Amino acid sequence: MNRIDEDIKNSAFSNLYLLYGQEDYLRVFYRDKLKHALLTEEDQMNYAYFEGKELQVGEVQSIANTMPFFSEHRVVIVENSGLLKTQSDMSEFIATMPDTTILIFVEAEIDKRSKLYKAIQKQGVVVECNGLQENDLKRWVYVILKKNEKKMTEANIMYLIEKVGADMNNLLNELDKLIAYAEKEEIITKEMIDDICVAQVEGKIFQMIDAISTKNQEQAMYLYHDLLALREKPMSVLFLLVRHFNILLQVKEMVRLGTPNGQIASTCGVPPFAVKKYIAQSKNFKTSHIKKCIESCMDVEYNIKTGLLLDQIGVELLLVSFSSIT
């Protein structure tokens, strides 16, 4: 992301960019930042946008091959195309593309083994958008608050992030709600956060795993029924439990191997700021305990899908069984 800022600052652009990763806000933010730096709002003749897996590669190539009209650049954006997860002739095309064309790929998921990814990596700029580090995320929240003449303590900023999650679009929505709710009050308090902000489902799963680690059945069951009250389906809760335990298993192994936190975040698909929380939680479980929990989840899923258990009761029995695993 720093590379894009530098390119814009110096007006020295690559003609190939790939913005990828799970943080929607950052992908869109840097996509638009590049577009606005390259073209004026009025210049639609030199701009083309393609989205979705049904796009025609030939049409993209044809427009990308066209020289700009009374402009230094032609900007072509290709978003959510899946081209970096499949084989296509785009990897050969970009080697012959005019220098006047700036081709920007924006994808949530990619395959780094694909020819197109390797070609872009060799010839252009690849930017991973998987969320901000903890300090950067807190600074981003602070800037939004300052623009709206509001303040929040650092502890309450972290409380907000932990409550609603690190997804920046969702966090921005919750900040907008808080700013409106505070009205003329300059300081946004923890009580305001609790009054107006909706807790993220994954945050409750995190709390549920904490309860499981201390064999607190009552708390785990309370959190489960709270999720059901929020209209979460039992099978969705089961899926999130399996996902969380799998992340803990990966984190535990990578910590043992001395893997840097940034690599842990990227490999496990979790926000960088949350890695320390996962590491701390993983220490409450033996590896064998985590594996048994995953096996129990899979057994319950099988019994639900084969009609041996009702989904709600199945997950309840699962939470009870976690306290007996040693």
C-alpha cells in the first residue's frame, strides 16, 4: 500500500497493479485512489470497468490495447473476475500491452500459482489488502473521529474494534452510528458503544472458545443462545467453531516454528491485530485438545446431516462435551 502512495506522490505509475485480499475497504480505497490520481472525474473516454466472472477477456484486451484519447493514460479496472484463479491468455497479453494503459486487477481471492499472478508480480505491483496492523487501525479510527470532532480513549477504541470486528467497512458503519448517537457530546464512551454497536458474531465465538478453555459450560451455553437470539443458525455456529479451532491449531504450530505474526495473519486469514489474541487463546489448549474438539465438531455435523440429531440440540451437546475433553 505504501508503494501505491509513493507512485501517486511521484506521478510514476506501473502499468499493472493487483490489489487483492480479504479487506474490502482497502481494496476499494486504493482502487479509487489510483483511478482518481490517473484520470479526472470528467474523463470517462479513457476509463473502462469490468466486473464479474462473466466478463469477456477479448473485450478487456481490445480496450486495453486502445491508445488514450487526449490523455496520458487509459485506465482499465478488472474486478472480481476470477482470472487469477483460472488459466487465461491474459498473462501473455499483458507483456504486449501499451505502456499508456494502466490495468488494475482487484480480487478478493487469487491463486499465487497462476500464470497471471506470476506475470503481474514480475512486471507490475502487487498489493495485499488483508487489514491494518493494530496501531494503524487505531490511527485510522482516530482520524475519522477527529474529522467529526469526536474523541475516544485508546482503550475504548480497542474495545470497539474487539466488539464489532476489524472489518473496516463494518467498523466505519459503527463509527458513523456512534458519531450520530453522541450528538453534541465530544467524548464517545464505552457505555455509548454498548448502547448502539452490534457485537460481531465472530467476537462471540471468541468468547465462547474462552469459556470452553476454562470449562465454563454455563457461559458457553449463554453465548450460544445469545447467537440463536440474533438469528444465527446452529449450523453456522458449528461452522464458525470448526473454523476457529482450525485457526488455533495453525497458530499453535506456527508459533512453535517461530513464524512471524504477519505471516500467521496472512496464512490463517485473520486480521493482523487479532494474531496476539489467537496466540494467547491457543496457549489455553493442548494440541491434542484442539484436535479432539475439531473431531467432535465433525462427528456432530455428520449426525445432524444424517438426521440422527437436530441441529440446535446437536450443537448444545457439543458444547457440553467440550468440558469433558482433556
